[in-house]
Amino acid sequence: MTTAQVRISAEEQRLLRALSVGQTVKLPSAHRLRLELLGLLHDGPSGPRLTSLGRRHAEAAVTDDETNKGGRKDGSVVKRDRLGRRMPHGRALPF
């Protein structure tokens, strides 16, 4: 029996990753129900727990920000001011 490929949103991936490392998250009932019906989550009396399939999805859900470590896809680094805001067109502040 072949398994269908499960498509989950970025928010659901973030929730799965947070649950996999043991963080407490606010899990909306719509996400909880959907993840439970997909077989990624088991919601019991002790709270939501990931299934083995859910753990595999959580490990595979590496975001682009983590792979690039703040850089862009083309490898260039985004210039930021002293407060951490993005600089438009790489301009420096006059003061």
C-alpha cells in the first residue's frame, strides 16, 4: 500500500517542529484536528504528541532561513542598520 504525500502549511510545519523539540505551543483546534486526521499528531489526555510520521515531517521541515542563515538564495548578505532593520538598496544612514 502506497502512502499519499501529505502537504502541510508552513505554520503546521512550525508547530510540528516546536512539538518535536518539546516546546509548548498554542495549537488551534483546526490545526490539531487536521494534523490528527493526517496521522501526524495524537491528542491524548497528556496533551498532543507526535507520531512517528509526524516526527519525520518535523525533521524534514527545514526552512530556507535555517539553511541560508540569514542570507539570500543567491548567497548575498542583506545589509542591516544598527537596530537590525533591513537597509533599502544597501544605503548607509547619514547619521
